[in-house]
Amino acid sequence: MHINFAHQTFKWSNEAKGNAAVYCVIVGFSMNDRSPKKLYSYWTVQSEPEKHLVENISPYLLPGSSCFATAQKKPLCDVPEMKFGSQPRDGGFFILSPEEKDEILTKEPELAAVIKPYLGAEEFINGKERYCIWLHNEPFEIIKNSKILKERIAAVEKFRMESRAKTTNGYAKTPAIFAQIAHPYTDYLIVPSVSSERRRYIPIGFMSKDTIASNLVMIVPNATLYHFGVLTSNVHMAWMRVVCGRLGNGYRYSKELVYNTFPWPEAADKQIADIEAAARDVLDERRKYPGTSLADLYDPTWMKVSGLQKAHTKLDRAV
């Protein structure tokens, strides 16, 4: 089979009430290999198409060979492994809003030790607050002496027992902890699973071991400034934009398809030092705007007027 013509992503418009946001591609297959092939691109997903005559259309609907990346269980290069964050499957009983956290600590202040900041992609990018009850590796006496914890654990057990999913039923045997625990108990790098296509760079950052990452982000334990620098560079972003999945027209990052297949540079000591220095400048530039969310910092308009674009450009050159 050959791709003889294709339309890259465009937004489907219709007269339906509410006009649902649906993004489409059109791919023309044939047993006959035609040449040249027609590839239609869109300056924006709502603009008129621009036609290009190309020798071959790749599976990514770009000019080029028919090669494509396949999912890998382990990174191709010698870098730390990426994991999903921890998954609660708790019916919401372990997850707390700031108001719920304050209410619990008013009644039982000793529970401050087991209430941790909790981050998914939404919280990390938009600077939102959420917390979770984290009892993994905590002494049993904390549960035994707490009415609130007993009630919430009982609610989690009931939710898991009543679930139609057999795997969730199995987690009812350990109702005091998250269903799947990936927390490294060290500082780690966090990568949102979903990010807007408007951003040139997916916001990535370091997190404290005291913050629990949800299963809506990926984490890289034991990552260094060098790893952060390469991952947040335009080199990695270009790779990500081609091979990643999509949610609407936004990017869906995958550890198997994006991180594990990425060909890391064979950097000498001098280049590693340059990348680390430039990566530190990116983080320092972010710190100049406390209280500003990463969504705002990485908005294309904001990046042009702040020093963040300049810091990223320096990093791109180093990588």
C-alpha cells in the first residue's frame, strides 16, 4: 500500500449545535504508487490548505521515507528510565482540594505528615493546588489513631470492591494505599502527558520527593540538569511533535514512543557542561516570575517579551 495524497491535521467545521472540536486528517491509499504525490498542509488548523508535490509521504504525513518509530519498552540510550506517576483508583477519597486539606488538618492536625502535594498535568502546567493522602510506608499507628483515615480507607475499599474492573477489585486488599505506586522517594523530573500545540516547548520541571505525581504525568527519577536540558530543547520537541500521539490537536507524550525511541546526542564533557549551564539559565529565568503558571510562562506571546525565549534559544544551540 502507498500513500498517494494526504491532508495534514485540520479542524472539522460543521453546523451542529455547539460545533464540537474535532480534528481530522485525510489519507489516500492505493496499491499503485503514483508520483509525484500531493500533500496538503495548513498554516493553522482552520486555514485553507496549501498543496505540495512530494516524492513520498511518510506515515507521519510529512515528506520523507516510509520509516516510522515503534514503541520501545526501554530507552535506546543510556539514560534514566521514564515511568508513569502513581495511580490512586480510589473513587476520589484520597484526593483533596486545598479546602478539604485545611478542614482535615483543623480536626486532626497530626495528619499533616501524610498529606502531600499532588500533581497531574493540569496542576503542574496551570499552577493549581491539589493534595493527596499518602500512606505508603507510613506506620500503622497513624491509621489506628485517626477517625478520618479509617473512614476514607473504608470508602476506598468499598469503591474498589464494587468496581466492574477485576484489577480494581484486587486492589481492595490494600485499601490504605494507591493502587499503583511509582513514587521514587527522590527528586525527579516531571513531564506532562498532554500539552497544548500552541507551545513551542512542553513545560518540564524538577519536583521534590515530597510531591506525589499522578498517573497523568511521566516522571524521570534521578534525572540531571543535562537530561532536563536535552528533553526541554527544541531538538527533543521536534522529535516529539512528529512521533507523539494527539489529543485533539494537542500533544500526547508517550514514554514508549517519544522518550524511549529518542536518539540522545553523544555529547562530550564540554557539551554536557554547556547544556547544563544553559538548562540552569532556563530554570533561573522561570524563578524570576514566582506565582506565574507554566501555562502563562510558555504562552508564545509571553515568551517573546520575557527572557525565557532567549534562555531556551541558548539551550537549543548548546544541544
